[in-house]
Amino acid sequence: GAVVSQHPSWVICKSGTSVKIECRSLDFQATTMFWYRQFPKQSLMLMATSNEGSKATYEQGVEKDKFLINHASLTLSTLTVTSAHPEDSSFYICSARWQSSTDTQYFGPGTRLTVL
Amino acid sequence: QKEVEQNSGPLSVPEGAIASLNCTYSDRGSQSFFWYRQYSGKSPELIMFIYSNGDKEDGRFTAQLNKASQYVSLLIRDSQPSDSATYLCAVTGRLAFGKGNQVVVIP
């Protein structure tokens, strides 16, 4: 199956700093990638849809100035959590859509962010 | 109405039994349907997708789609302890997810 990687797999940072998370589709081109957040024992929550070469579309309630998304190429999307606070601590997961008749999405392994 | 609903609570099944999970969706125009498995602390992994009415089998997993009734189900035959996870139903497009069904296989 298709492979999506994320880097880093975990990160610990101080409150007020910014953290960048990378999502790469390794063996296919993804014009669309998605960013999710998941708190412990809760559902996946879609944060934004990232389209190559254009601005991301954010879900209601997600601050676009706090969660900066850049989809500069067909294999890379980045999420930057700016001025991180402890409440931003979560599991961030990206997925990449393989454009086909079924538009299957493949998930990266996730990035666990802890803000102290 | 939520886009995708999985209403069943945690499901406990004895090892070797069949686990049955159901999911309903609201958008009648939905084309593709997916089942993902998520182990605790891990990201979801794709188990199966289905886009035609009827059954699709892959190993011990069978997905069933009924577009007229707008539901999709997943059967896990010969359940193993390694099947203990949360199973997420998803519909194509924005890939709306249900809340998931936790399955616990009891040895």
C-alpha cells in the first residue's frame, strides 16, 4: 500500500515556541493532504485540508494563524503550530489522498506533541 | 445529522467469534467507503474500502455496503486478540469519520 511518513514522531517544546511537523507521501503524489488532531480517548478531528499550490481550508474553530499549513509540493505538506501552549499538546496525524477511482487516504504514523 | 455515525458502544467478543460493526452515512451521493483500524496511541491504518453494493472479502474481513439503506458494515471472522482496536468507518470526499467502535477480543 501507499506510504506516508511524518517527522518528527514526537516533540517536546516549551510554551510559546513554534513547532513544524512534516508529512510526506513517499511513493505517490498527493494533491490533497489532510491534518487531524486527536486527544486521548477522543475521535480524530479534521483540522484542515491542504491543497498543493493553494491555501489550506480550515475547519470551523481551527485558527489558521496558529496552525500554519504549507503544501509546497505534491509530496510534502507541513503544519506549523505557532506559539504553542500546553493545550495544543495532542497527537497530530496527517493523511494523503491517492487520487484514483476510490480516492483512498493513507495516514502517516502521527506526531505526538507535548508543550511544557 | 452527522455525516457518519457509528452508534454501537464497545464490543467484546470471544476469540474465534465474529465481530460485527455497523456504520450509517448521510450523504446519499457518497461513492467510496472505508474501514480503518486504529490501535491505541497509533494512527489509523486502512483495512478495506468498498464502493459497490454487496460484499467484499479480504482475508478474515468482510465489508458489506447497502447504498439504498445507507449503511456499511464490517465483519471480522475468527476474531483474534490482535484485532482488539478501534475501528473507524469513513466516507470519501473530506473523509468524514465516525467516532469509531472499540473492539475487545477476549482470549
